[in-house]
Amino acid sequence: MAGTKRLTQRDIAKLAGVSQATVSLVLNGAPTALARIPQETRERVQHVIRTTGYVADPIARRMAKGLNRILGVFTYEPAFPSEQADFFTPFLLGIEEEAQAQNYDLLLLTGAGVGRERKIFADGNRLRIADGCLVLGREFDRAELRRLVLGDYPFVAIGRREDAGGPVPYVGGDYANGTRALVEKARALGHEKLAYVGPSGSAESIVDRWRGFSEVIAEGAELVLHVNEVGRPAGEALDAIVASGATAVFFVELADAVRVEAAARARGLSVPEDFSAIVLGSHVRAERSHMQFTAFDIPREEMGRQATAMLVRRIEGAAPIEQILLTCEPVEGQTLANKRT
Amino acid sequence: MAGTKRLTQRDIAKLAGVSQATVSLVLNGAPTALARIPQETRERVQHVIRTTGYVADPIARRMAKGLNRILGVFTYEPAFPSEQADFFTPFLLGIEEEAQAQNYDLLLLTGAGVGRERKIFADGNRLRIADGCLVLGREFDRAELRRLVLGDYPFVAIGRREDAGGPVPYVGGDYANGTRALVEKARALGHEKLAYVGPSGSAESIVDRWRGFSEVIAEGAELVLHVNEVGRPAGEALDAIVASGATAVFFVELADAVRVEAAARARGLSVPEDFSAIVLGSHVRAERSHMQFTAFDIPREEMGRQATAMLVRRIEGAAPIEQILLTCEPVEGQTLANKRT
DNA sequence: ATTAGCTGCTAATACGCATTAGCAGTCAAG
DNA sequence: CTTGACTGCTAATGCGTATTAGCAGCTAAT
């Protein structure tokens, strides 16, 4: 309620019979400065601080010093929508863990207002409260990214990003090689006629998967079908797959794989007996679908951790720009088998 | 990289040929003050602001004004550990939603350092960077809560809290009535010999469930068994239940219910044929267990939303202390049936 | 002609802290 | 006895903004 007004260093100083400056020095003076304050005085000040429960106002601190041990987290989509929770949660887990380890707090930037599209440089630009920020989301705004790159505000993207007026510091998953490894594995099992089901677009995650895939095609495998998206009744896509003679089908989206597999089963076909199905990525609640798809793992937690560590490096040491791609290990699953002979 | 140093109002002022104060007034002066600045000057200033892309430093703003549109979120346990993610996520969802609607950002307080127990008033006390805070967690520290109540820092607890040196503002779930409703429903189905499986303790959530339960007992139902916890092999608990002659068993923890049900099945008994099982609460991934337990719903998202709204009220209007209990609706489930005759 | 009131601004200050320059006192060396 | 070094502190300043008091110039009313 009413209570005492917020304590300041001046109050402490008065109580301890010293000056405000001394209080500040006791709290966080450089060793050289501290050396000049005798034990006895320090203890007196500390004692007052302890008994009053004083804590420095972080805002004023930041004002004076420029840093405040806060990391901003900007998500281009709300971080906790029911549907997306599973997408962001693992990243946040890793981020929180590392932030805590480094003794930083997290500022979740909620974006401006309701309904409106989220923008980093919205009018308030709250970003600067934090010492630096992590940016994540499926869809990046290129113009904003460019502005970030050109500015001097420390940030790290989660997920690989193409240059935008300069190299973008990021920690991403190595989708290209993750994909490549799975496709090669399929070839090793005898699959030569391959189908690819997934959107085309300029998003890096899409491009990378396709690059990994097409590299193997260039080495001799045969792309017999490329479907952009699976329609509502998955029947058409399935028809196309069957007609193409593909023996292994690669899906960018788990949902597509699920639908096609269901359609196949409904038609008396089975995976992987009749064709193999591989998902290019991992999904948190994949276990909910009754089938364990062969896929590659996206190390989301680790991405969060490393991105956070990188950001701290950039804030504290003005480290050079780094770009890290983490290996996406294959996930065995049950949907990739030998080609039927 | 290098780039321009951060712009300040002084820079804008210089460019527009006015004083810093004028810039500030143009940006957010009271209508009465604004009225005294002619259109022409305002436009000149606005123009410079727009072309330079200036944005006010939120930190300095807060320094001067005392508010920063940030809500702190303190969790007594890490918010995103794999095991707990499901506990906190729904709350955070609601919180984020309402925060965004009210145009506040969220500061997730990670607690100090690794391993150490989390404390609100840890030495850094970063809390005050936010205008107010939400406190959540299973286990509250009474001393800290007391200190919060006695202080003048706005906060709202999620989950009902007993007075601690004064009433605690909170938004909680009405576990007492949620429990009561389920117990009465069981009685209506003929169950008179009831068992209660759950910890005893002073935590409000535990107390409330027990209160709701014991109210019905006081009205004539019979408590034939009270188990504090289910041991590793759930057999003993099951033995006790069978021996007690209970026809309906109430569990505080879903995990206990799952184990007992499994043990029962292993022994040829089945739920709800041989005895009914009711869970006093809801669990996010309850759907993962193959059995849908009869339970009550904890409206976690709504709790998050309302707590956030309440906090904003307290920050902006110094509203009086409110205590809200949200109704916990029963969840039908498959584990409560007529008493076997 | 004096006053009152308005317009269009600016100077000055506060916010709470960190930091630097430097003051007054003591003590040892030269 | 002077100088220099060291001790134990403090005064003063800056960080970028919001806000208040008030100044100078003008007009209209008395």
C-alpha cells in the first residue's frame, strides 16, 4: 500500500553517513576504487543495504551505464498460440536456459497492438530496452532485417538468413545436409525414383531443403514428381505419387506426410511397404501421430542456447559476426525401408 | 556496424531548429501544451523525426516518467523445462495475449544464476525494471509474498493465495467448488464410500481441494480412505483402496490416477466398472494417456489473461486489491460411472 | 498608457545511478 | 621542512527524457 517510497542510494548514504557516490562504489566499484574504501565503511554500508532491502533501480543503472542484462526476444508470430506453442517452446526453452546461465533476463516483445502485423521497428521500438535481441519466426521481413544488419544494435537470428545488406549473424539448423543425408540413405536402400512434396518459396528453410535434395538429384537420382502442396483430399497427391512410380517420397511438412499416409492406408497401400515416406524436419508432438516418420531432428533447444550465447558474446565483446549451422541428425522412424524388389 | 550513434532529442532539436523540450512536447505533450505549438513547427519537427527514424529511448523515458509498459513475469520454477512446459505454457499464452492487447511487453525473470533456488528478492532484484509483475509457481515463498504485499510494487499472483500480511491480489481457479461439484456428482451416482488420494500440505491449491472435498463429507458422505501419496509400485495404494471398500477415488495428481488405474487393470479390475476415478484438475497433455479421466478444467489461459488485466489495472489506476476465482468446469471423461449395485 | 492575456517557445530541473576529478588529511622519504 | 605518495572519501557531472516555470513579444482591453 502506502509504504515507503522507493529507496535510493541517497537514502542509504544518509543512513550510513556517507555520500551517494560511496554507496555506489561499495555496490559495484572497480577493484582499484574499492581498495580505497576501508573494510569498516564498506561493512557499514552493506549493513544498511541489507537491513533496508535496497536494490538499485535497473533503469537508472542502464541509463548511466548503457547495459542492463536484458535480452529481447522478438517473434514474428505470437509465441504462445495454441497452434504454434510447439514451434516456439523448444527455442524458448534453450534461450531461457542459456539466459539464466549467463544471468540475463528475457524481454518478450509482444509486437504492437492487436491484430496488426508484427514489426520490429514499430513506432514504439521497445527493442532498445534490451541490450540486444534474438529474432525468430517463420517469416522474416527482409526490410527490417536489412535495417537491423545496417544498424549497430546487437542481434542474432534463429534460423539461417541470407545476407541482407551484409551478413546476418545466426544459428540455424543445417537443413541442406540433413535433407541430403536422408536422400542418400534412401538411395542406398535402392530408391532411385524420388518425389518431393513441399512448397517452393524464397524462405531460407525451404530453399535449403530443396538444395540438399537437388544435390542428390544432380548426382544421378531421379526426381519423378514435385508437388507443391497437398490438397484437402490427399487423394490427388497420392494419385500423382502412385502414377509417378516414385518409391520414396520426401515431405517438407509433417502434416502432408500424415495426410498422404492416411490416404494410402485407406486405399490399401501401406508405408513403407508400397513407398517410403520421409519428413524433412522434426515436430515436437510428432509422437501424437501413430506413425513414427523417418525424418531429421531439428535441434531447437540447442539452437536457442547457442543463439543466446552468441548474442551475449556480441553484446559483451562486440564479437565478429558468426554464422552457425547445427547438424540435423537423422531420426530412424519406421517409414523408410528397402525398395521393394 | 559502426553506424551513427544513437539519435537523441537534442539531435532532432538541432535539425529542426528548436529546443529539446519542444521536441519532447511535439512527441507527447499534453493537449494544452500542444495547443501552444503552431502547426507549422510541429510539422517541421515531425518531419525531421520521420526522416531520421528517431525513436525515444524507452529507458530514458522510464527514467523520467517512472513507467515503461513492461510487465514482469516471475516463475518460481524455470518456465520452459521440458517437464514443466505444459504447466506454464497455457498461463503464458493468456498472459502474452492480454499483454499484447494492452500494449505491454513481458519481462521473463529467469531468477538468479544456475542451480540456485529462485528468489524474487535476489540480490539483483531485476523486478523493478517492470512496472509490475505476475508471480506464478507451485511453491510460493511466504516471506517473499509478505514482502510484496507490504511493499508498494504492483503485483498479481496467479493462483489463490492466503493473506500474507494483508490480502494478496490474485486470479485463481476455484478448486474448492470444482472439487465439490465432482464429489457431489459422484454422490448423485450413488457413491457414498469415497477415497482421497493426494498430498496434505499448506499450499492453497491442496487446501482448497481438500476443503471442497471435506465439505461434502461433512454433509454425510463417508471418507473411507485417505492416502497421501502413491508409492512406486501402485499396488499398495490399490490394495488399500480395494480393502477400504471405496467406490469412488479422488486423485489430486493425474499421475497417481494413471498409475492406480494401470495397476488395477493389471489385476483384472477396471475403471469405472470396479471403482470410479476422478482427477481434481486438468492436465494439458491429458490426452496422451489413453484414458480420459473425469476431472475439472483449470482455465489456465483465462487465468493468465485476467491476471494480466488486473495487473495493468493496478499499475495504471492503482485499483484496489481484487481476488478472483474462476470457475473450474467439470470434464466429463470416462472414469466416473454409476455405483455398481 | 498601463495592464492583462495570449502565443511560441526555451531554460532548468528531476529521475537514480556510475564515474571521474580532486580535496583534505596523514605519513614517510629526502 | 618540503615533497610526494597514499588514504578515505565527496562534489560534480552525464545519461535522455518529461515537465514546469517563465520569458519575450504581441494584442486587446481598461
